[in-house]
Amino acid sequence: MWQENKTTEPNYEQLHLRVMQLESKIEKLIEKSLEPQPKETYMDVASACRFLGISRVGIYRLMRNGELGFTHIGRQRRILVSELNKYTNKNKVNALPSIL
């Protein structure tokens, strides 16, 4: 990393070069974070079970009752992550206000 000369004075040229490299890396990270992310991702039934913490029977019951949207891809059912988030937000119960 950053090394000092044998004297107690730091090498300002090396320090300046290192700062420039770090600034370049930060700019690349900022650009990468601003890139559009994929909006829709599908999960299989097993992953959706782990996401919601319920059984396969529970997932199929939610799909059959129309509470959880899904898509057939071939013979498999796939569930959008946004559908899972929508389902969890719909059933969310807010905490009671504190008495303190």
C-alpha cells in the first residue's frame, strides 16, 4: 500500500498517484451503480417457498386461490419476485405505536 521513505516525510508523488487510482475506482463504482438493473426476476416454486417460509402446498394453494400470480414456462410455474413482494406487502401488519 502506501509506504513512507526512510525519512519521516511521506512520498507525496506516490500518495497523489494512489489517490488518483482510488478516485478512478470510485468513479467506476458509481457508474456501475447507476446502470439499470433487471427489473423482473423469476423464481421457481422451491425458491419462492424459501422466500416466504412456507411449504410447497402453501405456495400452490396461494396460486390456486389467485392470491399469488405466476407464469407457466413449459411445464413449470415461475413466480416473479415483484409478485412475492406484493403479496408480502399486502399482508403486512404495522406495529402499534409506542406508549413511551
